[in-house]
Amino acid sequence: MTRLPLRVLVLEDHSFQRSVAVNMLKQAGCREVFEASDGVQALAVLKDVGPVDIALCDLQMEGMDGLEFFRRLGASGQVKSIIISSSLSADLRRAVHQIVSLLGLKLLGDVGKPLHPHLLEQLLNKHLGSPMVEPVPVSLVQSASEEEVCAALAEGQIQSWYQPKFNLHTGQVCGVEVLSRWLHPVRGVLSPAVFLPILEGQGLMDSLLFTQLDQALSLQKEAASRGFCLNMAFNLQAAQLARSELTASIREILARHSAFGSGLTFELTESGLLAAPAISMENLVRLRMMGCRLSIDDFGAGFSSLQRLCQLPFSEIKLDAEFVRTLDLEPRCRAVISSTLALGETLGMSVVIEGIETDAQRLQLMSLGCTQGQGYWYAKPMSGEALLGWLQLHGESPMRR
């Protein structure tokens, strides 16, 4: 039996079910398995044995229940991942998924009850195979002063990175989302969490966007010379959309690169468009008149999606990644995805599914009729130079075909 380097805590008040779970984890090869009958005992175990990799948790218990246990844990780091095992209805469990996320905890999966060894082992392997993304330390964020970030932008240290969108059936690249990384001369590659809040506070998001446009359009031209036609998608904030000079500036940059608006997509989150002023509406229409595509990002994560789709000239829907994460466990997620695909087809809008991390998810989405996606299963964000090399190895050129 392969030994898994995992420490797991089982939180279950039913003694027989707890015993089954403990034995199942030991048979799966987990290095250490601890157990507790309620949240109070679980917190005591953690204090005694130290942090664990996974907590397999029931939700309803006579003592401290799972919800209070999650709240007490918070983002303490005592538990790296949570697996929920409960007989509660699917809609209640889905609400708990949101609570876990809001508390800063990582939800590895939801196995329901009774436990199934195969599904449990899949989640254990998923934990082992997941890249550990360390949060940006608070000290690092604080150490990046306004002067440092502004200088980094002016000196070209903040560079565009690119994550491909792909056709789920053929693997062909449909376009790329343009992101940002700080290539710090001493600290290396830094997350947007270090510099974006400062740029927002300093009113420099337009400067960042225009820098991204210049870099991405140059890369788009180089990719075209190699036979790859790439649509470039940029994130746009509602505050930027409310600036009357926005479209004129974008048109000027396009002219400087001899590029067309049809090669650009602008992604806007629905939460920022609750009350779009007239100038925002005008900018959206002008962007569409220039040939640009408009995508409503994180669709389903806010509260006004359908109203926004009716009122604003979007041409693409990006479905929030949360629906994919629980696709195989939550029937409602499948229903939402199917309904969104049907809605997109009816409205003449393409639908892009975010957050695809496994081939199993890709296959399930294909069975529902999805054609476009984005996620780590296909490619992680990368620099422009790395993208060109990646395209040569992985990206089929439609022009060459």
C-alpha cells in the first residue's frame, strides 16, 4: 500500500460513521488520522497534534457543529483543506461551500454520505496534486510602497502575462486573457495583490490598462507573424468605464499599432455595473462600434446578471469558476451551466467556462454542450515570450490548417 504523506482529522459525532471514515482513510494510506466527535474536541486535537492537511467534517453535531468549527478555524492555517461529509440537502451544502470560502478556508470537495472510498481517494490525490499557492504575506504587501509601485509601472517592471482560452473539443486556442505581474528585480515575480490596490488608490488603473494594451498588441502582431490569430481580453473596471476619454484613448492605441478593435475583448464584472451611468453606457456602445467584444465576467457571482444582459451590449458570458468546482457533486451547478449555455445561444452570445482544472471537468462540460473554456488544466498564466513558445508547442494554428 502506498503511504500518503497526509495528516487528516475526522470530525463526526456518530461513532460508527466516524470509525468507518477513519478506517477508510487508513486503508487509503494516510500517514496519520485523528478523530473528534464535535468542534470543541477537534480544536483540542489540533492544539495537541498541530496543523493537519485535511479535515473531513460533518456539519450537524450535538456539540459544536461544523459551521462554528469552521468559524473558529478561520484562516489560522491549522487546516489546509476541508472535505465536507454531510447528509444535508444539496442546496444547504452549497451554501456551506460559500461560508467556507468567505472564512478563508480551502474547500477540497463535498463527498456527502455515506462515504465512498473511490471519491474520497480522488480528493486525497487532488490535494496532493494541487500546486500549493501561498498567500501573499501581509508584510510583503505593506513593504511595497506607493512610490515603489508607481516607479515599477513607469519603468516597465509591471508586465502583461497571458492565460489562453481554448476550445474544449479541439484544444485550439480561442484567445488569451491579459493579466499582470510585477517582475521585481530583487523579489522576482510578484502577484497583482501586491500592486493592484495601490494602483487603484493612486488612480493609475488606466495607465496600467494602456500599458497592457501596448504590450499585448505588440505580442498579437508577433503571434500573427507566426500564424496565430489571438484575441486579447482585458479586465476593465466600472470606474474606468465611467471616464469619457476611455474609448478615444483605446482607439489611439489601436491606430498606433495598426490593429483592429475586433482583436480585443473587454471583460467587466457584473458587480461593478449595478448602476451604470450614461457615459458608461456610451463607452460600451462605442467599444462595440469599434468592433471590440464585451464579456460579462464572473457571471452568476452577483445579483443582477439577467438585468445587465438585457440592458448592456455584451457579446460574451464568462461563467464563474465556482460552478465548475462543484460540478460533479452539485446537480444545481449542472443546471446553471446548461441554462447559461441555452441563454447564451438564445441571445447570440458565446459562453466561456472559467476554472477548468481537470480533464474530468472538461469532459463533463463537453457533455453539457460547452465549447470554450479557461483554466489550469489547459495552461497557466505566462509571460509573452513564454506564450509564443507555448503556442509553437501546443497551439494549433488555424491559418496553417
